[in-house]
Amino acid sequence: MPRRLLLGLGVTLVIGVWLFRAPLQELIRNKAILANDAPNSDAVADMIEQAADPRTALLAAWNSGKIVHREVAIGAIRRVFPKDQPLPSEFEFIVLGGALDPDMNVRETALGILRERKHPALAALAAEQLKDPDQKVRLLGLNYIKQVAPEVGVPIAAALLGDTDIAVLGMSLKLLENGSGQQFGAKLVDIVQVESKSSGLQEFQAEGIAKTKAATGKAKTWWAEHQNEFPPLKLKLPAEAYAARKPVPAPDFQLSTLEGKPVRLSEYRGKVVLLNFWTTWCTACVGEMPALVALQKQYGDKLVILGVSLDYVPDSHGHIGGHAAVEEQKHSDGDHDDHEATAAALKRVREKVARTAKARNINYPVLLDERNEVGGRYNGGELPTTVIVDAQGSVRRRFIGARSLPVFEAMIAEAAQPLVVQMGMTRDSQHLKPR
């Protein structure tokens, strides 16, 4: 009898595993993807799309708190919930909070979803971007202010006529022209940036700056005469937008400096850390190095800057070091084994990174991310990618593209403040004042 019982239990177990193999496989796969700090974004997207319950999978990815998972999850909201369908409250909560997220990619996606759905909070959340010290965030906000009614958009645009950034100023002028029906002589072509041959950064042309400032003077005169025609703005931010914000933990890692010294992110807990992902062949990356060098000089040991080189990570063409030079290929041509060729390629890449660091007078540690372990965790494939981590180990900023020294200074000052100060449950956007 015991043998028959055991046999029966065994058969039942086999049948059960067979019948429920698909759910078990999905469970195991999902757990592995959610546990991975640096998954391929396509794997996270497939996990959500192929799940028996995509809503649950989406929430799990978002709630993991991991950078790659969160970016994929908020983008998947568009697919899981077409815009002609109402957005369930828990997902609306994510989108509203996402519009104020520390990750600029998440912000942009969230604002796009709100625009597609003609959400009533779009104007207030777009206007909130205009208070940001980062001009790229202000430009993002202006892009969505275009969608609001003129009686709202015109005062917002007029409030930015004192902005210090020419691109923000130029776009504000065009919005003011479109909303008021006036012509101030503003042209978007005047705020097109051209890459500087000396710095590698995108820069405005002197003629365009002069024309934009001239148009600004005319706009200020018009606004002084007509501002009483517009009621004071009181855009109320939804409480959910701040209530949904939670700290985004910065994944820990260990890499070695070019000199071979191991560096672990968690060792710097208690200080603000700026992670800068770059390569020697990225002109914008190299172009912003003087700002980072100046930032390190200014803050000294109160700020940790870590330059993470992704030079050894193959580019989209499979080349190492950003080009197809034979001496930097990872694989052997047959004269040497793979191990020897890999070691030689790594040595040459390290030397190339060291030459750049020396030529640019880099005064902060440079780490070589050989296997894209850290770049994958912070989604640093687009360059330059910068991540600012506060003293508690939370991501306070993540963005792509070069920034100027004053913008970096403002971001560091922001990250030095307790997160709770910036996460008040409710706030009313006051009438915007010129910067």
C-alpha cells in the first residue's frame, strides 16, 4: 500500500507539473528578470507583454525600483492600456508621480501619456518642470505647455522671458507669439545649436543669441501692457503626483580604477555621488569634462565624482573603442587565442582611456566597466549619461546629455537636501517668476 501511495503521489506530481508547466515557467522567468539589476530592456518588455496578467507584471517591474525595469514599465502603460480606455487608479498614480521622477526618461514618457489622454493635470505638471534648474527639463515642460489653452500658456511663457538659457527663451517666445497672435521676430532657427570644434559641446551662435534677445525686449514691452488681461495663474498639482514619489535606490557596484584600485559605490554613503558614463569617442562626453573637473575642484572631498568608461563595451556595430581598428578588436585573427587577444584589446583600451584622462586633467577616479555591468544597471548606453546619488543612496537625478557647470552646481545642491523636503504632499504652482 505505501508503494502504491507513493507511486500515486508521484504520478499526480508529474501530471501537476505538466499541467501547470507554463505558469511555473513564467513565474521562474519573471522572478529571474525582476531580480536582475541589469537586464536587457527587451527582456523586461517581453515579461510584461507575455504575462498571463500584464497588469500585475507591469506593477512588479515598476515596484522593483530598478532603473531599467521602471523605464520599461512606464512605457508599457501605453500598450497595456490604449488611450481610448480609462487608466486604472493605481496606474494613473504611477504616471502622475512619473511626471516628477528623478529619471528624466521616465518624466518624458509620463508627460507624453498625460498629453495623449488629455489629462487635466498636464498643465500643472508641465509648469512644474519650468522651475527646474536644468534647462533640458524646462524645455521638456515647455514642449507640453504647447497643448494648453492660451489663457494659461501665455502667462506661463511670459514668466520665462527672463530665463538665462537661450533655448528656453526662444521657445517661450514662440509660445507667446502663438498664444497671443503677436509677432516679436522670434525664430526657432536662431536657437539651433552647433557643435563647437574646440569643446565638442553644442553651442548657440552669437547672431542667433542677439536676435532672440531683441525679440525678448519686444515681448517684454507687450506683456507689460497686456498682462492685466490675463487672470493670475493658480495651477494645482494633484496630491498623487508627490504622494507617488518614492526613493529610487542606486544599485551598488564595484569596479576598479585605471590603476587597479577597487571602488565600491556603497563606500561613499553619506556623500553625494555623481556617476558619469562616458567613452573616449563621445565628443559630448569629452566636451563636458572641464565642467566636471571644475565641479570636483569646487567641492573637494564633499562630493564624489566617478567617471565610468564604457570604452570596452562594443558599440552598435560590435566595435570596441568606438571604431573597427584591428588592434582593438576583441577577437583573435587566428594568430593568438581568444584569451590573449582579449587581454591585449583590454590593455589598449585602458591605455586609451588613461591618455584621455591625462589630456583632460581629470581629477576624479576613472573606472573601466569592462562587461557593462554598471552601465547596464544604470541604463548608461546613451552617452553621456549622468546619475546623481544622494547621501542616503537614492538616485536624485538621471539624465542623458552634457550639462554646464552652473546646472551641475544646482543639482548637487538639490541632492544635498533631504528628499522629504522636495516631496511635500501637495503644492500649488504660484505665478511663475522670471529666473
